[in-house]
Amino acid sequence: MCKVMEVSRSGFYKWQQAVPSEQERRKAKVQERISYHFHDSQGRYGSPKITHMLWKEGLHISERTVSVYMKELELRSCASRKFKVQTTDSNHDLPLAPNVLNQKFTTAEPGKV
């Protein structure tokens, strides 16, 4: 197998017995907590809110790092906006345009009203 993968036998055994570094362990722990908070919020929380939750837990991490980790985990929040009815505001103090046609839509010739 080492010949196929083009690695030395000693290199393979060194890789097999390697222990993860402190940084890798911390990253795995943070990614686990990010995944927990993301799924706990039904996929609604993005990196700002998850960062805030991690700060409450005592994990001091930047929002940018959380967003990078979320991309690595392929987690993307899907927050939907509330439906807001938009209507015309009739109660305003702005001047009204004059009614030039006055409901008379027939003219003698084009371009003349």
C-alpha cells in the first residue's frame, strides 16, 4: 500500500501514531459547539449570534473565525424576514398633483389635452 501511495513505511507509521495538536483539538471543540448551536436554533443563527453564544460559554473567538468554521462545516443560516404590508401613505402633508384631465380622456388631436 505504501508503494501505491508513494510514501515511506516509516512515514506511514509516524502519521498513524500522530496525536492532534492543541490547536486542532481546540478547533474541533469550537466546531462541535458551532454545530450544536446551529442545529439547536433550527438553522436560523448565523455567525454573529453563534459568536455571542460562544462568548457566553467562555470561548473567546472572533465572528470571522466562526464564519470560516461554518463554511468548512457547510452550515448556512436561512433567516426569513417577517412579512410587512406596504401600502400607500395617504396621510401626508406633501402637495398633490393637479387633476388636469378631470376624467375627460377624449381629445381632438394627439398630444393635446
